[in-house]
Amino acid sequence: MTFSDSQYDAIMNMYYQRQLENKAVSEQRREEVFAAIPRIAEIDQIIASTSIDAARASLTGKTDYMEDVKAQNQMLIEEKAELLKAHGYDAHYLKPIYTCPICKDTGLVNNTYCTCYKQAVISLLYKQSTLDKVLETENFEHFDLNFYPRENDGKHPYTPYENAGNILNKTKNFVETFDEEKGNLLFYGETGLGKTFLTNCIAKALLDTGHTVLYQSAVHLFEDVCADVLMKKMQNADSQNTYRYIYNCDLLIIDDLGTEFTNSFVSSTLYDILNTRMREGKSTLISTNLNLQELTERYSDRISTRIFASYKVYNFYGNNIRLAKRRQAIQN
């Protein structure tokens, strides 16, 4: 996956903050206990001093002295635990605090990334994708084919149910073979037929395996992010970061292409994005309410030709699922 220095720095900064916060809590506990039980402060001082003496002894081969110190310190540790319990504290109250005890908040275990680091990567990617909330419900587990009619509409060779099932299987295969095959997708059809929902299913599946995914509505992509950066409407750091991410993420999702105000700037920018990502072997998913004829008429030949030649094209048809879900929610 593509993982930038800024993303790595963001995660390591999170670990650094954890360490600082946990160290502050540990220090607060020490001060609290030392004030309540002065003997424990004495014990810690003795253990620290004798441990230094034992280290010096090990350099001179005085193994007997080392064993004596070890036995003495063990007795002091046991006394310390008893004192804590006697005053209402847990025996481990003064032990170092770690958010992740496996890696001790370093992100590494034997030079291998800890499971908490991998989860931090996924969480960061979710946030940067702009899909972190919606993907809780819009994923493959919740994609319901039963909203598509099983009767043939007389216009297509497959029923809407069969067509949606075929698209669902193809998109699952797209995810499963993503690292080997990459590729690009175009979803088209009228509004409310599940294009965006299935797009989000793909996004979640890839994010969960540590891939970088960026979702952008066509309106926001061209009228906000690209206009901010390319037309220098404002030097917005967020827009600049997103703009760079448009070209570098593993999967770019452009949702509702055709809803933006189309002009020469939008067309040239769209071509540059699609062409650059294809050249760099990056995948793009486009969803649109336009049909193929409208797509050809709205954008330049070099854009439509590139899409039709290099994208797997899937047509969504059937009944408006959004309306059906609303009626179902009202009835329930």
C-alpha cells in the first residue's frame, strides 16, 4: 500500500502522546502513594541503589553478592505489594501503564509491527478516507439483494436481482484480487439503485486490509479541493494534502460524477487524475447517474474513450432502493 511520511508521523505521534499521558498518570500515582505510604518511597530508593551495586558486582564477577541483592529486593517487592493492599490499593498500582501491554506503546514487537499498530493504520485510513462513519452500516455484510426485483423488466437480459448479484460477486472478486490485478470500475444507473452503497462496501473491505482509500463526491473534488489548489483560490493545507492523496491513494472513489459544474477546467483536471493514476497503476472507481451516452456527450472523447477502454463497466437497474428502505423504516 501507499503510506506517506505524514501518515507514518501521525501514527508515531499518537504513540508518543500515549507514552506521555501514561507516564504522567504513573507519576501521579507514585506521588499519591509516596505521600500516603512513605515506606514505599524508601523501598523504591533501596531497590534502585542496590540494583546499581549489583550491576557493578556483575562486572567484577561477584555472583554471590548479586544473588543476595536479588533475594533482598524480592523481599522488598513483596513488602511493597502487601503495603499497597493494606492501604486499599491494587498490588500492581505502581507498575508502568501501557495502552498496549503487548508492545508497551512502541508499536513494535521483536522488530515486527504490533497488532495495535496495524489497527492504528486502519483507523487513520478510515479517517482520511472521509468514510469512517458511514462504513459502520454500508458494507458487504449489509448489502441486501432482496431489494432488487426478481421479475424481468423486459429491457435487460437479466432480472435486477440477477444483475445486482452478478455485480456483487464481481466487486467482491475485485477486492480479493486487488493487490494482484488492481483495475478500475465504473458504476452507472439511475439514483437510488445501490451504486454508492456498493462503492462503500468496496471501500470498507480495502480499508480493513490496510489499503489507502479516498472518497470524494465529484462536486467536492472539483469545486473545492482541485479548485483550491490548482486555481489558487486559497492556500488551504487540508485541500493540498487531499489533492496529493488523490494521486497517491490505492483506490480513489469519485462519487456522483456529472453532478459537478462541468467546464474546461473540470474536464482537464478529470483527465489528468484518471490518466496519472492509470499510468501509476492506481485504481479508480467512478459512480454516476449518467448513462453511457450522456457520459460521452458531457466529457471529452479522450476521457470517455479512456474510461470505456480501461474500466469494467457495470449498469445498475431496478427499483429505487432508498425509497423502499424509507417505506420499510416507516412501516416498522
